[in-house]
Amino acid sequence: MDWGYIFSVMISSAFGVEAIVFGLAAIGINMQFGYTGLLNFGQSAFMAVGGYSIAVTVVQLGLNFWVGIVIGLGGAILLSLLLGIPTLRLRADYLAIVTIAASEIVRLLVRSVTFKEFFGGSDGLQSFSGGFFALNPIPVGDYNLGPVNFSNRELFVLTVGWVIVALSCLLVWLLVRSPWGRVLKGIREDEDAVRSLGKNVYLYKMQALIIGGMFGAIAGFVYAVGNEAVSPDFFGTDSTFFAYAILILGGAARVFGPVLGTVIFWAIIQGTDVFLRSGIEVGLPIISLMNGTQAAVIRFMLVGLGIMLLMIFRPQGILGDRKELALDAR
């Protein structure tokens, strides 16, 4: 059993592109669910809007990379309005139903054969990150950071990605400490009481939905650029629930909850996968009875069991405060 290799995989996964993408998606959900109490089960739709905005703008329209970012953010705002206007005056479960349906509509739309010439169908789109990597100041070569090796392109993506995560956390911290943020928390606890104070609850909810959706679009930007490709199947409902698992693990209504959650989540997911596969190769008892496909499924079962135990014994998450917010699973 090569423990050094397993450790290096855990480190590279904990701080890799996927950790950045889902960390940003979870930051958006934290703004919506953690601070406002909105159940958005369609964050993957906002991620798809961001990722495909860059890809389509560069590949199909031949425009600048930065134009795609503007279009993606505008698309996230438009999608928030389309989802929020008919639902935010109703109970929270209506928003949940509408958003999960919308995420599948967006995924099937970009995956459809009808729009294959525009969105690339099930194959997606590739080769559109040149404008981003043209800004790379890191010299060509490989760089060893402890047990992990990165190319100059990977290191550039990770550097920019974690800077975006840090700036996003700073923005959330400033927002939730403002009077506006205190109103959001009040809506989460008792929106009728906030409404009785003369606050426009509907408007505040819409603002939170838009901001959270824009964080989702930014996550889509990072995914598209980091992988230099977009694929519709990445934007399934499981991506949204990964982001929720990350938020619950780190602690909802905490600025750094999504960051800690994504680091731990991806370290455990990938570390468990490599451990099980290595155990199969060396013939460890019980583990050697399964194959690689089964190992890939069992790692999610183990992580799911861990989250269940967390919900039972610490429902507020690792950084969460039970007095402020707890997901009671008892």
C-alpha cells in the first residue's frame, strides 16, 4: 500500500479545480439557504449558464473570453429572475421544486441533438481557454509543491481559483455583517416578523437568490477554464447535492463553512477511492472481493454514512453554531 501516493492524491484533490468549483457553488447556496433559508436545488443550472457562456461565446461566436464572463453573469441574473418571480412569494418547497426542474431543463437543453451545432450535444465544447491562459505569468514547466506536482497551467488555474474563493468569502463576510445581511438572517428565522417591520421580504429573497446564482455561474467559469471543456452531464442534479453536502459538512451560515467543507469532502472522496483501489491490487481482506466499479460506488456510500452521522451528532456542521442554525436529523 503506497500511503505516500494516497496522501498526495488527497492533497491535490482537496485543493484542486473540483474543490474550487464546488466550494464556490456551496458559497452561493450558503447565501441562499444558510443565511436566507431559500431551498435552491438547481445550483447546477447556474453553473451550466456560467460554463456554457464562456464556451459558446469563444467557440461559436468568436468573441473575447471576458465577454463570455459578462454574458454568464447576466444569464445567472436572468435565470434567478425567471425562477424567483413566480415562486418567492410562495412556500419554500415551491422554489425547491422549480429549481430542481429548471436544472434538468437546462442540462437537457444543452445536451439535446436539436442544439448540437451550438452547444456540442453530449460531447460539449472544447478549446476555448486560450484567452485565459494567455494571461499566465508562470513560466512553462512543472512545479512540485510538497508531494504534489502541477504544470504551470494547472498552477495558474489553482492560484486564480483560490483567489476568487478568498474574495468571495470576503464579500459574503461584508454582506452578512451589514444591515442587509441581518435582514436576511431575520427572514430565515421568521419572515413574518421581518415583514411586520416594513421590510420587503420578497425583494430581499430575490437579491439573495441572484447573488447565490452568480456565485454558481462563477463556479461554472472555473470548471470550464480549468478543464478547458464543458460537458452537459457534469451539470446534473448530483452536482447541486454535492454542493449541499459540502455546505452541511463545513457548516451552513458560516463564511468559511463551504471552504472547509469542500477541502474535506474532496480529500475524503478521492482518498477513499485510491485507498480502495490500492487495497484491491494488494489483496487486502474484504476489499479485494470488490472490483474498481464497486469501489467507486462504495466511496460515496462511506461518505454518505459519515454525513448521516454528522447530521445526528453535530447537525450544524463542523463550523456551525447550533444556536444559530442546525439541520435537525433526529
